Amino acid sequence: IWSLGITVGEMLNCGNPPWPPFPGAAHAFMHIASDAGVPIIPTHVSPLGADFIRKCTMRDPKLRASAAELLGHEWLQVDIDS
């Protein structure tokens, strides 16, 4: 689920990573692993899209949304009658 949130964030950010550039991989890994290491959500993402990414990337896995919950997320719902 974490990887899904990161991938969606990267796709919405034109392939750019969800963290600012770091001088080396070690700095990036330390930032990602820290409690403050939440991904940066692109500003142009809708509130529902941002909510989806946040639910995927909750630090505590017990608080993170399940696949079933995410499948029912409003951001993924498509109105095929429109």
C-alpha cells in the first residue's frame, strides 16, 4: 500500500520523486525512514487525490488504509454515465 501511494504521487508529479532531491541515496533513505519523512504531495493534486495518497502513506501500518478501503475511495470512483 505504501508503494502504491508513492507511485501514484510520482505519476502525478510527472515522474519526480515525492521527496526533494538529496545529495545522495543515504540522505534520502534517512529522510524517508524518519517520522517526519512523509511524501510531498504535488500542489495541483485534488483534495481527494491528496487524501488517497495520505491514506496510503500513513507511517503506522495499522493506520494505513487497506486495499479494500482504497478500492472504495471516492477518488477512484468513476462516473461512467457522464
